Amino acid sequence: MMAPMQEAGALPKLSSDGAFSLVYYGLGFTMEEQGLDPRTGGPLDLASRQAKLANLAAMKYPSIHAALHPMFDNDLDDRFEAGLDLLISGLKARIDTRS
């Protein structure tokens, strides 16, 4: 992972930080997915959790309340791709500012 980043212009430190960040993201997301899988993480009552958070957010946290639907969206592939895109875009921006 570090070689392609360095070939694109990243300094060794950025390529190292970027590689670790990407690996940590992948590992963390995998753990999150397993926690939501009833075969491995146990039953979760997401509807009840969403309702409780909606009530609290409506009173105190309007930004969270506005984002409730995407927060509880179960399209994990889309969520993973969005996060990966943010990481890659950030790395690209950091590489581009060097030139």
C-alpha cells in the first residue's frame, strides 16, 4: 500500500500513516459488522435503539436527529465505501498539496 502512495507523491510518513489508517478502518469496520450480525454478535433491537436516540436527539441534538436515517441505514457496503472514499480523498488531497 505504501509504494503506490509514494509513487503518487506521498512522503514516507504520509504513506505509512495512510496505510495504517486504511488497515485500521478495515479492521474496525469488520468488527462493527460482526457486532451487528445476529449469528456472531447476538440479537440487537436496532428499532428500539433508534427510537430512544430519536427522542433524545429531538430534544437536545438537532444535527444527530437530522442524520438518524443514515445512521441506522443497514447498507453496510455503502457505508464502508463512503468511509473508504473519504480516507482516499483525504490522502489524495494531502499528496496534492505537496506538489
